Amino acid sequence: MFDDVPILSIITFIPLIVALFLIFITHISGEDALEQLEKNAPRVALIVTTVVFILSLLLVLNFDPSTADYQFTETFTWIGGGIEYRMGVDGISMLFVVLTAFLTLLCIFASQSSIKSRMIEYMVAFLILETFMIGVFCALDLILFYLFFEAVLIPMFIIIGVWGGKNRVYASYKFFLYTLLGSVLMLAAVLWIYGYAAQEFDRPTTNIETLSNELDLPVGAQTWLWLAFFASFAVKMPMWPVHTWLPDAHVEAPTAGSVILAGILLKLGGYGFLRFSVPMFPDASVSLAPLIFWMSIIAIIYTSLVAYRQKDIKKLIAYSSVAHMGFVTMGIFVVNMQGIQGAIFQMLSHGLISAALFFCVGVIYDRMHTRDIAFYGGLVKAMPVYAFFMMLFTMANVGLPGTSGFIGEILTMIGAFQYNSWIAAGAATGMILSAVYALHLYRAVIFGEQSNDKLDNIEDMKRHEIAVLASLAVMVIVLGVYPSLITDITAVSVENLINRFNVATGQE
Amino acid sequence: MNYQLILPEILLALCASFLLGIGVSKKGNRAPVIRNVAIALLVIYALVGPVLGGRSGPAANGMLMIDAYAHYLKFFLGLSGAAALLLSKSYLKTEKLDHFEFSVLLLYAVLGMGVMVSANNMLALYIGIELQSLALYVMAAFNRDSLRASEAGLKYFVLGAISSGLLLYGITLVYGFTGSVDFDGIAAAVASNGYSSGVIAGMVFILCGLAFKISAAPFHMWTPDVYEGSPAPVTAFFASAPKLAAIALMARVIIGPFDGIMDQWQSVIIVLALLSMFVGAVGALMQTNIKRLMAYSSIANMGYALVPLASGGEEGVRGMLIFMTIYIISITGIFACILQMRNRDGVVEQISDLSGLSRTNRGMAFSLTALMFSLMGIPPLLGFFGKLFAFWHAASVGLVWLVVAALIASVIGAFYYLRIVKIMWMDEGGREFIAPPASLAWTSTVSVAMVFLTIIPFIAIPARGWVEQASTSLF
């Protein structure tokens, strides 16, 4: 169906083109027209993101899960010197494209009512962000990947800084500089690889496929390169101890910003590990895996404990994200079928669940303008529908069987168990701890006595809020009872990744 | 003698003198006419080399070498001079500084730069630098009734004279030990006799003199004061063309006469690069005046531009050319915005005056935001590719540590560029700028810069083939 069309480029760049068009229009229109545009910008953005989402669904329907090759590939000459504009998706990246399109659509939809100022700029920022995020998952060239990967910072900086909470400026700086510092180390490594590949192949190339399949890096260099890439992905992920930007960014970001942050941006790190660290530096991935496991286990246990002590709802969820990402890194670096399948599943499912939780926080924040846990209590009486959704997503976050959260965690733990039972045991305590903080939050906010008078007149969820959460709820349950929806698509690619890894490290 | 090749320079010199004569002898304010003629001249000067097929060869008894390298640089020097004139118009008018000498001086400065980038002889090098510098000293003090501008001019002159002294001293040393002032002659002498400590000392002096011109640390002290004191259009010009010319000349010097002693100059360049990028990045952190901030930013950027030079070779020169080209495009765009900073009380230069710009002037806020992210080197903006091309050669010849240092400095630098973005988008309460009458110049310059910054990266880096030609011609 998409044989002759550069479908990935179309999906990627439609939002950017519309955003540039919106900027252009604001420049040439007068005061009256601007007012009109403020009203229409959200509608335009909604149409665009819907189109992108539908296209991404069509893409999945046309995706052939029986091969590990990249599909829908397109190659154009770009800046020369072996650097090409190359796009394509395989089983690993395919579903992230859909997730991005889906969450952006929900964000735009949910923001229509919650954002009060500078509608045009807000929509422009989200559309640009969508382009960059989809681009990251489609890029098959190292430089192109880096371009999208780092470009994400620009719109996110503006989103947190302009529409965020009280301490937004501090949070946006911290987010930007922290992640930038991580990425530039990766850039240095990319430049080194470029030079090395030019010597090895007698022609420079940054083609990700060629680099990961054919380039044989010396073990000593692998360690350094692995660490440089690690610096970037670990910050993005974020892994303990470089996770400290995340709670600040989450707390200050507007609801939709938090959703994108937790839903997509955190996954860029995990995706990077899968796409680069494991296939390109297999030896280093083996020798440095213990480092990852330690950091993952500490992240799971420590941040779960920290989460329990939080007074701010968003901060609590932010720390729980760090803990959940610990399962992902653990799953990736055990490098077996269950581990990696679980890691991908966990990333996708956490994308849905954390997004849903942040939407839930947004619902009460829009009404009361506080995220203080102590402020709330007894919401179940005034907001029964809300209590239902919150319960569902809290349980999913804990990893209750029947929800998607369970599948991801159990798969990564099975994977880890085959590798080393102690690691799996450490991670399992995290599951218990996650129940502790999540149920604590639920009890404090939804149950208990309603002691605060201000909550007397709080409204239950409106129709559009229900629509957002219901769509996420359906996804979470469907994936929970029928995980093959995801694992069938990813299986062949993951198997291929593992086979290559085993050959490279001599385990076969 | 081959006069054809230097015909553009000869014509430029004659026309500049002719315009000077007209300006002095005719009554009334001839500044607008002279400016328009000067702009036209500069555009012609920029285009003549590439359009006429880029004929090359030695000229003026081998004093100058007109090659693809020179053509490439003259193209950008001419255009950036023309842009500076175009942008200066409304500023000079409202500040009552609209004298015809400005255009004439700028023409002489560009002429000097033209000589610099095609120099093939130490004397031509010196003449080019002096011609350029003397014009720039006067331009710095162009607002002679302003104390700060006079101070800037004087400071620039005194320190510039010292650097010229260093340069001359170096040239005499090199002449004394090699017996030649000709680039080829020096190279031959170094190749056949090996080098002595005298040549090395001479080379270091010459490099120091040139480092002063590109405001590389530790020879950067004059930059913030001169940038701040000079009238804004002059600063805009200072930040672009002279930097490009001086660093291009530096490349000529290290690749030409001193090619054989790369291990000697490499360490000098590395030290200059390292110091510049960190002095620039750290120095800018606490600035409140936007021109001072841009001064430190230019110091840091010169540090990055020296990284590819330090890695040497054709690839290195290419990286430097691409980086500098992108840099002057960005800097012209930024100064086009800075020149717009004027509220009811007159010209303002504090960064805090930009607060709330995203509400009062969306167009400028969007442009300046993109320009700042580009200078930061964040993709997908063009500035990222500048750094990419500048650094990748260095990374493959064993200077990875220098690249890492440069990248870390650029993270520090990101902080102050972010501050400008933050002030525009996240602070409130700045007073609205008055839109000046000649916004056509602004719009065109900024839109050209914006097109370059945002759209070009996705299509291709346009000048690449040309840059390759230019850098090859140097070897």
C-alpha cells in the first residue's frame, strides 16, 4: 500500500509543516485574525494529530511482523559524507510510533480546556515535538537519530517553561542542561564512530544497520563508546542516580507536558539502549551489564521508597516512573527473549499507564490547582467516576494481573531470573513497594474522610476527560489480557537482535 | 603582473576613494546615496569571483593568491558587509549618526579583508590586516560624542597596535631565520633546512597577533568593551566579517608557510581553542548587556572554530569554513534583532529589556529563539551542523578529548543562550519595542537567516561542494 510513498517522512513531518505554517500565519495576521486563530489553532492541531494517528495505524496494519528487516524504508541523499537521510521501522520501533501518535493526540485533545493562554504557541510546540519524537523512532541514520533525539529538548523546554507551574523556569533549565550534557557525550562518541567506520569500510557511513551489523569495534573502544551512549540514555531514561531532573520537570510541566515526558521521552533512553548499546557494543554490554543491574535494582527499590514519602502527587508518580524504568533497563541487558520483550512491553505499557495517571492528576489539578496529597481526601463521594479510573490505573501501575503493567514486569523478571535469580529477587521487592506507594496515594486522595471544605463542590469528570481516560483504560486492559498484540509484532525483530548479540559475544 | 585577478580589489579601492571624495566635496547629506552605492559595490564584489568562473592564480607578483578559497571567503565577506550596511540604516538615522564615512570605512575594511584572505606573503598579510584594522578602529569610535564609543575606539586601537607589533616582530623573526617573507619561500626553507627555534618563536608571535584579531583567549580582553562601547551596527559588523577574515588568514598561515611544523603550531592552536571556549562560556554567564554577552559568545565560538584548525589538513579547513559560514549567518540574524531593540526612551541593550517579547513581538521572539538554539548547537537548526562539521575531523585524528571539552563548553554556553530564550518567553513586563520604519531590511535579513537555520538542514548543506573546492585549493 505504501510502496511508492515516503510514508514515514509524511507521518513525521506533517506536524512540523503545519506548525511552521501556523507560525507563518501568526506573523501576517492582524489582531482580530489572531484572536480567531487562538480559537482555531487547537482544532487544527487536533485534525493534524488525528491524521497522523490514523496513518500510523494504517502503518501497523501494513507492517509485516514476520521479518526482522526494516520496513517502509526510504533513503535520500542528505548532507553527504556518508550521512544519509534514512528512515524505516522494525518491530522494535513500530509500536513506539503509534504510541507517540496516540499520546500526542490525547494531549492535544485534553489541552483544549486546560490551557488558558497562548494557545497558538502551545499547539505549535506540541506539533513540533510530535515530529521530533516520531523522527527519533524512524531514523535509521546515526546523525539523523541524534538530530531528532536532541531536538526534542527545544519544544519541551518551552512547554515546561511557559505553561508550567510556579518553579517552571528552574525545572526547564534543569531538564535542558541535564539532558544536553548527557547527549553531547553521545555526540562525541558518534563522531568517533564516524571516523572509525570511515577507516574500516573505506567509506564513511552512519547507517545504523551497517554499523550494528558489520562494524566490529575493538573491545577497549566499546567500553568508552558504551559509556558515552550510556550517559545520554541513562539521563533520558532516567536511571538512578541521574534521575533528579525528572521529578522537578514533571511537577512543573503542564499536564500534557508530563504525559509526553513520561509517556514518550523516557522511552527514548530505553529505545536507544536497544537500538545502539546492545547491537553495536555487545562486548561492553556484557561486561558492563552488572553496572546496569545494580543501578536498576537501586532505582527500583530506592525510588519506590522515595515515592512513598512524597507529598506531591505528581512527584510521587514521577518517582514511580523511575522505578518502572528500572525494570526496563534490567530487562534489556539480560538480553534474552523474555527480558527484551518484557522491556519493550513495559515501555509501551508504562507509556499508557503513566500518561493516564498524569491525566488523572490533571483532572483534579484543573479543579483545585494544587497537587498536595494532604489537600485531598474522600474524593470517592464527589467523584465516583474519577475514583473508578484512578483505581484502574493505580492497579495497573502496581502491576495487577489483567492489566498491561503486569505483563511487562513479569516478563522482565522471568528474563532476569534466567540470568541471575538474585537480580530477579531484588526487582520483585520493587513490585511490593510499588503497591505500597500506589495504594498509599489512592487511599489518601480517594478514600478517607473528606476533611477539606473546598472539596465540597468539586465536579466529577466531564465528558471529554472521560473520553481520554477511557481510551487509555481500554488499551491497558486489552494489552493486559491479550499481550500478543504487542509481542507478535516485536518478536521477530527481538529474536534477530538476540541472535546477532549471541554471535557477536560468542555465546552461540 | 596579473592585474585581472585583483581587478575587484582595485575597483573596490578606487570606488571607495571616489565615494570619499564625493562625500567630502558635495554639500548636504549624501550618506543615503553613498550607502546604497556601497551596498551595490559590496554585492558585486561578493559575486564577481564566483560568477566569473573563479579564475585563480598568483597576483601582484605573488603577493596575493587568488584561489577558490579566496573567492569563497570574499563572497561571504562582501555579503556580510552589505548586510551590515543595510541593517545600519535605520539605527544610524535615529541616532543621528548618519554620516557617509560609515559606508566608506566599511568598504575599506572589506578591502583589507579581501587582501587578508588572499595573502600569500607576510607583507600582504600585514597590509591587509592594517587596512582592515585602521578602518575598524575609526568605526568603533564612530559615535564620537559618546564617551563609551571613544573609549572603545581607543582601547581597540592601543591593543590592536600591540598585536600588530607582535605580528611584525614575528614576521621579522621568520624572515631572519628563513630569508623570505613569501609563504612559499618560507615553506621551502622550513622543508629543506628544518626549523630552528627562531622560526618557531616567529610563528608563535604571528599566531598571537592573529589570535588577537579573532579575539581568541587569552587575547580576548578588548572584545567585551569594544563590543559594548561601539554603536550596535558597528558591533554587528565586528562580530561577523573581520572574524571570518582573520581566522581564514590564520588557516592560510598555518597551512601555507608553516605546514611542515604542524606539531608545533598544533599545540598553540589547541591552547587557544581550549581557553577561548571556556573563557567565552564562563564569561558570558553573568552578563546583563546583550552586546557584551555576544562578545563572550563570539570568543567561545572562535574557540570552536579553532578545533577543526587544530586537527589540520584539508578536512580541518573545510570544517572551519563551514562552521564560520554558519556562524556569520546566525550572528547577522541575531544582530538584526538586537538593532531592533529600541523603546520609547531610545536604544536599549539590557537582556532584561527583552522580557515578554513573545507577547509584544512574536515574529522577533520566534526568530531570536531559533537563532539562540542554533548558536547553542541544538539540532535540527543549522548551528548543530556547524559544530558537527567542525568537530568530526578532530574526533578522527585523535583529538577526541578536545571535542569532548568543546562539547562540554557548549553545554555551559547553552545556559546563557537559554537565559535569553527564557527572558523572552517566561518573563513578563518588558516594554514594547518601537517598530522602526525600515523594517524591510530587518525582515529580509532575518528571513534569510531563518530559512538557512530551519529548512536547509533537512534538504542539504548547500555550500558543501563549494567549500570542498575552497579548502582543496589551499593545498
